Amino acid sequence: MSIRRATPQEISQWDDLIAANPDGGTLYQSATFAEIKSAGGWQPVHLVIELDSLSVTALFLQRRIPFLGLLWYSPTGPGFTSAEQLAAIIQELRTFARRNGVFLVKLESELPGTAESRAVLQRAGLVKADDVQPISSTVILDLTPPTDEILAKMPQKGRYAIRKAARDGVTVADVDLTDDVIDRMYGLLKNTGDASGFAVRPQPYYDRFWRLFDERGQGRMFFAYVDGEVVAGAYSAWLGAKAWYKDGASIRERKAYGASHALQWHIIEWHKQRGTATSYDMMGAPPSDRVKDETHPLHGIGVFKTSFSETITDRTGTWDLVVNARAARLWSRIGYRVAGKVNRTRRGEVFF
């Protein structure tokens, strides 16, 4: 096997190469996401990993940590489909990272979250870490069947909500990203986050994300209306044959039952009409063994998303590849806390 930096030509074709990875690619491995993160102090590192007959392109984000060296983070990457494949590159990746002055590499390939997968990664020398992206469990809809079959396979609660919303006059449309639309969507998101207790980044981050994906034909905003009033919003992004429910929120006062269900169903129909996406990842849910646990912070979100499909996909989450043990210990004990504080002070954002 071998690891090398991507050529300028490969970087110019980055999203096509990411979509051709064994896992079909993810939006967090895209050139668009790399550009968004560069505004937050991260530098993209484009790698090509050759393993037997597999060729995987992988985005790593790089930050220089004073006194420690470089930190690398591969958001939802590299794009392998088995723990064995990822384990096979670990020693070479450690050597490559050490040569480039890296003290710690964070990996979060969307591998199956089984005990067997975790054991393989542990034997390879990886250390389980706190998840960076809150999507280690999720609900994924298969978009390959006809639309009426997708609806028929939904749990009864989801079908009822969609039909009830239609009877009650809920309408949904995709909208252009004007300043007013972004302000309105962020207001919904912030109010929902404050009420539900989940973190919401500062508005400039979402502004960059929504606009850039939209401008590149990789994202779209949708609003649900009742009597002309926006009651819910959602942003969907896509890459290759995959689509995602990236951000969503609704007003606290219910104007009509099922507005958020109608919103998601419209997005599903919209992707079906585009004819490209074969899956729709709703991005974030409680683990499958805690889906009924009302104390889990994602319980409410899980109730909503499992009304579209009762199947929760668990992933292995984020793992650390320690390159320099001493520097990694200092990072864990002190550095991460200090870097997070500096990032919030200078940029108003969380570290990752």
C-alpha cells in the first residue's frame, strides 16, 4: 500500500474522486467543506491512499498547535467500507504523518458500529475518542424505490403526519438564499437549539456553509409554510449519489400538525425528481440500543426521524491515531481546552 499527496489535477477533480470512493463519499470530505473550514483556521490536506486494488481519496484538515505540532482530522473519512481496510493503512499513515510533523490524527470513517469493527480498530492501535460529528448513529432512507413505495414503507406515524399536514394546508418550497432567508433560517435554528439544548454555531458559519454549497449546486434550502408563515426550515446537501438532511428547525408554537414531516417528505420527493440521490441520510439519532431512552439528549430527534424509518444505522465514530504520545497527552490534558478557548475568542466558533 502507499499514501501520497494528491496532484493538482486530482485536487481539481476532488468531489468526483470523493464520490468514487468505496463509501460513495460524504459532504464533509468535499472540496466545498474544505473551503468552508479554511475560514475557521483549518488547512486542507488532500491525500490519495492506495490499498491493494482500492484507491481512496481522503480529505484531512490540518491545524498547527503551538509547541505540539500539527493536528490532522479526517471528517467522516477516509472513505473505506470496512474496519479491516482502515486498519490495514494505520502503520503507513502513522509513518506518513510523523514525516509531516503531525502528532495526532483523528479518523471517523463511517464504518459499521459493531463490536467486531471496534475490536479491529483497537488491535490496529487506534484509540476511541469523543465523536466530532454528532452522526455516529443516524437514520438513512433508501431512495431507489418508487416514491409511493418509499411512503408505503414508512412507519404509520410518519405517513399520517405527512397526509395530515397536506390536509391542513401545509405547503413546502425550495427557496433562494437571500439575506432574509438566511436570517430567518438561522433564527429558527437558534431558537430550536436554545429550547432543546443543542449547540448552534455563530451565524457566519451557517451563512458560509449554506451559500457555498448552494452556489456550487450541492445544497438547497426549503421552507414549510402555514397561511404564508414560515413554520419550519431545512437545508439539504448532496454529493454523488448521496443526499443529507444537514440543518433543520421549526417554530416552537405548532401551527399545523406534521409541518416538519411534510418538509422532509418534500425534500425526499425533490431528490427523487433530481434523479441522482439513491440515499437520504437524516444525520443524527440516538444509538439503536437507546432509541427509547427518554434521557438521551437526541431522544426527541430520534422519535421524529424514526417516524420515517425505524432502522438506525450505528457507526464506529471518531478514533485517534497517536503519532507522538507525549504531545498527544499534552493535547488531551491541556491543549484542546486552551485551543478551544482561543478559537471561541478569536473566531467565535468551536474548535472543530
